[in-house]
Amino acid sequence: MSQQLDRAKQLQGELVKQYYKQVRETVERGGKVAYCFVMANPIELLKVFDIAPIYPEITSLQISYRGGAPPLIGLSEEFGYSTDCCGYVKMGVATVLNNGQTSIGYIPTPDLAMLTYSGCQIYIHWWEQYQYLRGTPVFTIDIPYVRDYDGHIPRHDIRYVAGQLEELIPKLEQFTGKRFDEEKLREIIRLSAEAWDLWRRCLETGKLKPSPIDAYFEAIYYMSAITLIRGSRECVDFYRFLLDELMARYEQGVGPTPEERFRLVFEGVPNYPFFSRFWGLFRGWNARCVAATYPKVAGIIDMGAFSLNPDKPIESLAEYMIHAYCNWNMISRANLIQRYVREYEADGVVIHSIKSCRSFSMGHGDIREYLIKDLDVPALHIESDHVDPRYYSEAQLKNRVDAFFESLSIRKGV
Amino acid sequence: MTMLETSSTIQLFEEHVEDSYASFNMVRRWKEELGRKALGYFPVYFPEELAHALNMLPINLLGASGRLPLDIATAHTQSFVCSITKSVFQLAAQDILEMFDVLVFSNICDVARNLSGIMRRNFGAKYHIEYIHYPINNTSAHAVGYLEEEYRRVIGGLERVSGIKMRDEALRDAIGLYNRKRELMNRLAELRSEKPWLLPYTEYYTAIRAGEFMPVERFNQAMESFLREVESRTTRPADRVRVIVKGDFCEQPPLMYMKTIEDAGCYIVGDEALIGPRWIGEINAHADNPIRALAKAYVMNTTPLTVRYHPSIDKRKHIIELVKDMNAEGVIFITPKFCEPALYDYIIYKTALDKAGIPYLHLEYEESTSSFEHVRTMVETFAESIMFD
């Protein structure tokens, strides 16, 4: 594939740099920094108050991607955190213990910690560490788990989340000294909604044959914009650019691998310290991920679960906050994977469990059983970690991955 | 002869406890004798009153404690999860829970939450499976109303299983009975804290665990008689270190593990065994709206529970006060393998204890742990370091 049709990744890199620059500028002009989670953050509302978000999940994965995880994990483990604690938490706590100094530069420490409890129980414990270690105020929004197995959301859940968002507004006014501007919120939501819609369309290009996108390994680069700069014109422009690039790839018959031999659905968090080599295990077989669940952690945008609506800003934010991928129950998650296999005409499913994240990984064995035994869909279940290089065993993974593709080849007759 | 008329109270408790790992014959017998359905709940907390008021026997699913292989469960879960999760799945997979009608899970951790879904997918045809999302923003003005509606949603499902409608009067009666149960459990815990030489930990644990497998009326009656018996004992105190144990709020440590701690020179004057059924304290049994009273008691409670966040709780203050109130000389953290909530609370507590100069020890366990030499050595050293300090 020519570099001409792979420019969005570079653009994404520049946007990330710009985002950090904006955070620094906010700090310099006396604005506040909020630590936020990728799942369910009400960033549209925080932006109204000129609060700059830092996402320790993203800073940790960026550090890990560049090989900088071990010293931070080591620092936390010396402090007393167990090897069984989440690597993100250990890196996030170590970053703060280290006064923001990391291998990728200075990460501002939090003025407040925005606790959006959606899809991850460890979110609570993580922010609690900042509360106790450095007295960071924690602002809490409790988001009920999607517990009805037909995907139905009780009205009292939406009312409860929306009610808490209403309560958050005066707290943010008091914290920042700025008045709430509803019109500004509507405008940010309008921009967010536009970006979400374009992002959905980008991901859905995976339905094309051959797929112009690797909706897992490439999407991991592309998805950072929807979290980091959502609610801005730049974010909308980025996804429009990406969509054009993907369609141009399709028209010219090119894609992320020289050819498309296998179409996969991917479930689980990637391995960041060895990201390129990990991707290589699949790319080497000319396999393209046509759909994946991980890019939906910030919001399941492609099943009509939620859509931001500037006319109902608070209620639609509440609905978005409920539909983070890991906030869906395991049956709904398994059904989503099944739907992806069907609608994206995939040959098989790869499930990558990670030691750190029980929210994502607990029950992965059951999804595998379901796919293989009930649906006759080939599935591979492998394990490592997302940030801790100690749990990556490439030789072992390669054996499993190769065996999977060999059996897929026989099944598919290719 | 009914079950209560066996030779001694402690034997009655022991029979229930021995049956509560991998057989549940007592649950079947009580169901038949009383004509009730059985509701099993995964720790830590469930408003047992709701079940009782709907003619159900609430049973705490505490795992198989090493009495089963975990092969089926391991294939369905993941490598890095705690044993209780696997053993509860295994119990269902081997049909050992067949006498249960309802299983309830809640948001104590990610593992238990996901367990609810895979239990539902595999065994949803056998049991009515519920999941309760307890609020964590308990300082929000919306929390009580939300939980009340959540309880009403759950009640709707339970009514379909039991075939009867929830009546306020029945719920008020149930709250009264469970208030009494909590009072008795707490009385035993206080007695242990005040005079730990009167009953070894093994007896204490057996008594309170039995309460999770007996009908509340029978348990209360038995517990009253047990308390009288313990209070009349004349055992003399030994020279041991008074310790608080934290971490045993969900997965059960082997009883031998706790006995080893005591035998290594300690009195366990406080711990978190079966904390869920007693943590909530006294609930208003005369409220016009008893469902709301249950919700309010949950939301307003500011006693820390590792699996429940409450924005206005100060855990550091709590641990220091607890040590003081219990007149304890040290804290032993025992963490179930892979239990993240306990591992994070450990950090919060340990930094507070460091600051206050209170000694502590951190150990791990699994429900199937069978070698205790390491525990003995660690605790002996810990106890001696306190004694000779």
C-alpha cells in the first residue's frame, strides 16, 4: 500500500501532539486538569468549563508502546502494589508518584479525578489511590451495568445517570469558578455527534470486501481521536479525512495487508509493548481484522445503542455513558461478536485475554466455547498483557496463531 | 425429630457448614420442610429480607473451598481469576446447585459481574438469574430512589419464581427477623473481640457461616442458645497478640488457615468473614415503605466495605479507629489470589498503618490452599515481633 493512502496515522500522531499542547496551555492559563477514563467520560461537559482531560489509560499505553512501562510498574510494585494489580493502575499511580515524569515527557498531575464507573470496577479503586495518596478530589458518576440480557435499559438507569450529571454541573461551577453555558454544551455535543457518526462509518468499511481497514490493529491508532479530541472541529475533520482515505483504498484495491486471505473479528485489548510484532503474527498470514470490540470501549457506536443529541444534551450523554463496551453484560458481548462474524462475513474470531484486565477477559473462555461449540465459528484464545512485557511469550503465541491459521486454511480451502 | 433437636447447637452449626461446600442437602431439606424456594447469592451483600418475604430461603454462595476440581470452570473463565468464581461456576456445571431456584450477583468486582453473564448463558434455563447494580455514588440525592427502583425490578423477577406478591407487612416482618440475626451475629463478634479466649475462631466461624444456610428463625433461636453457652464458659485467657484480619470478605480462606493464624500466637479479635450479612446494621422495620428503608440503609451506611465505594468514607481514619476500638496490636491482611479490590484497599490501609506505626503483615490465600507452614512461620514471626517489641 502506498504511503499516500496511509496518511491518517501520521495525522493522528500530530493530533495527539496537539492535544498534549492544548493540555499544557490550559494548565498555563490556570485551567484545571481532570483525570478521566476512556469509558463514559462526559468530556463534552468538562470542556464547557475549560477543564483539560488526561486519560491515564492512554498515557500508560503510549508509554508502554514505546517500551517505557517496566520502570513505572517497578516503582509501583516497590510501593506495595501486587503483580496481580492492573498494569494501567500501576503505571498511572507511578506517574503521579513520579510527579508526572515519564519516558514520553511530563504528564500533568490531576486537580480532580472524574470517576465514571462504567464497565470497570477497578476504575473506582484506581481513583481512590489518588484520593488517598495525594488528596485529589474525586467527582463520581455511577453508571449502572447493562444487566438486561436483551440489551434493554431500564428508564431508572437513564434518569439516575442524567440526575447525577445535573448534580455535577454546580460542582464543576464551584470547582472552576466558571458559569455553565448550555449553548456551548450543545455545540460541543453537535461536534461530538458528527465525529462519532464518521468514526462509525470508518469502522463499517470493514464490511467491504476486501476490507480497506484493519478494524483492530489500525483502528487502535485511529480511535485515539474520538477520546482525546472529541467535541472539536479537528476531530470531525480527522474522521472525514480517514473515511476518504479508506474509500480511496477500497477503490484502488489496496488495504493493510498485501492481500486479504482471512477476515477476522478481534476481541480483547492488544499487547502494547510488542504491538508491531503482535500485529505481525496476524499480518504475516494476510489476515485483516474486519471488526473488533476494543475500538468500542469508548462507546458502542455501531449498533444504534446511543447517539448524542444536542437537543437532549444531558439525557443523551447519560445514554452514551451506559454504552461503553465493557459495561455490556457477557451475553450481550458474545452476541455482538456473533453479529460481527455474520455481518462482516468473518472466517474466525481471535480472543486476546490480558492478565491485567478482568473486566475484559473474565469469561473469555466462555465466549470461545460459545463460538466453537454453539456457533461452529473457529476461535482462538490467547493470553498476554496490555502493558507488562513480562507476560508476552512470542514463541508460544506464534505457535498457537500459526496452528489457528493452518486450520482456517483447511476449513476455507485457501 | 426436626433438625433443631440434634444434640448440641455447635453440632447443628457444623452439620450445616459441612454441607455448605459441595452438597447442599440441608438446603433441600429445609426447602421441603418449610415449603420455600431457594435463592443463592454470590457475596458480598444481598438484602436477604426480600427473599424471606417472598417465601424463599436466602443462601450465601461461598464457594466449594477446594472440595471440587475446577476443570470445567477454568475452561469458561480465564487464568487470572479468583477461586470462588471458578468454584461457584463448577458447582453449577456439576449440577450441585440443582435445588436452587434463583441465583443473584452484583457489582462487587469485574469478575463477579462477568460471572453473572456466563452463568446466565450456560445455566439460564435452570435458574432465574438476577444481577443487582448497587449504587456507588451514595452521596447523590438520586441514589436511594435508584436503588429502590432497582429492588422493585428484582422483586418483580422473584415474584414470578415464588408465585406470590410482595407485601409490605411481610417485608417489615422479615426486616425485624434479620435485624435480630444481625444483632446476634454482631453480639458474637463483639464477644470474640472482648474475650477471644472464650471461643476459638473455628467455632466462631462455624456459627456465623451456619447462619447463611439455615432459615433465619431457626438460626436466631440456635444463636441465642449458643451465645448463652459461650458466655457461661470459664476458659482463661492466654498470652497472645490481638490482631485484626482483613480481606476475607468474599472468598473464604480455609478454616485451617485461620486456625493457623491463631495457633501461631494470635487472637483474631476482628475480621471480615461473612461481613455482608451483618454489615448493613439495623434497618427501620416500621417504615411505611420498607423497600425504600432497605435502599436507604444501604446508601446511608458509611462503614467501609472493600467492594462498595462511598464518596464520603475515609478508609484511613476507619482502619486506625478500628485498631483502637478493637484494642488490636496489629493487622493481618489476607488477600485471595487475584482479588484486585482487596489488593488496592491493602495499599490504602497500609499507608495509614505505616504513618501510625501500627504493625501489619500481608499474606495471600486461595480457597484450596492446603499447606499452612508458610503462614505459620510468617505469623509466628509477626506475633513475636509484636510481643517482644
